[in-house]
Amino acid sequence: KYWSNVSQSMLTLFMSITGGLSWIDALEALTNSSVFALSFFVIYIVISVFAVLNVVTGVFCNTAIESAAADKEIAAMTQLKKHQDLAQSLHEIFDEMDADHSNTITLDEFREALECTKLPHFLESLGIATADAWTLFAFLDSDQSGDIEVEEFVSACLELNGPAKSYQIAQLSRENKLTRRAIKQMSTMITDMKAQLESQAWSLRVE
């Protein structure tokens, strides 16, 4: 029935691995045949099944990997687009605050801008507290020049973008920098004073 001729045997082999025929039925038909034919059929089924499983598994894994890579690329592009849009909005806000078009913002201009509704609401949406204008201005003025340039404003606001605790951490970081700078200056002064005292002491000994 299954192995009567070459064409029927090839059809039986095909149907055994594609679900058209239970391979156990074809195997039972070979029980009266040679052991070689029986062993060959079993090996054929094993190899075919494992090959099919490997192909299916490989396709599934490849699809999953490509999907994950695409998700990462989309997420990266979305984040980049969000960052660019925010930077553009910050540039527009800076231009509105720069009343005299000097490409810098003074403390007075900054305070006047905070009295309007647009800037405080925009900064609050970024998680930047605006209650203490002087502290915020001092942090935005990273080079301590007394005015804020556009790049200072954009980079500082991007750094502060996040929940309220980000602003607090940034404020503490700024205060820490100022403290370290003051300590360094005091250390230099103490070293110079020590050198002067040692020099004076040596001069007194020589006299």
C-alpha cells in the first residue's frame, strides 16, 4: 500500500513529514521488510523533523531579533526627535526672553520673563522649579559671567529636564562646585601664608 513502487514510496516519505500520513502507519508497513529499510525510514523521519524544527526555530528567532532591533532603532529615533524638539523650543523661549537681542539674558530680563505665564509654565513642565529666580539664574549661568548665553540656557535646561529632584540635585551639584572652588582658593592662600611665615622665620634665624 505505502511502498508498492518508487512513486508510491516517495509520496509516502513526503506525506510522513507533512502531516498527510502518520509515519507510524508507514513504519508498520515496513515491519515485514528488511531491517535496513526500517532503519532508513526512522533515520529519515528523525533528520527531517529536526531539520524542519531548526528551520522554524531559526525563522522565529531571526524575526524576534529583527523586531527587537527595529524597536530599539524606533525608540532611539523617537528620543532623538524629542530631544531636538525640546532644544528648538528652548531656543525659541530664549529668543523671547532676549528683549534687546543681545544674544544674552541678564538677571533683569530673566526675572521679567518669569513674571509672564509662558516661561514659568514651560519650565515647570520640564520639572524645573521657578520659585527661586536667583538660584535658577545662577545655575543657568554656568560660567558665572553675570548673563546667560543661548547654549548655556539650552544645555542647562536639558540637564535639569526631569522630576523636581533633578533640579535639587543640580542645585546641590552647583553649590558643591562653588564650595570646592572656595576650599581650593583657601588652600592656596594658606599655602602661600605658610611659605611667607617660613621665609620670615628663616630670615629671623639668620639675623
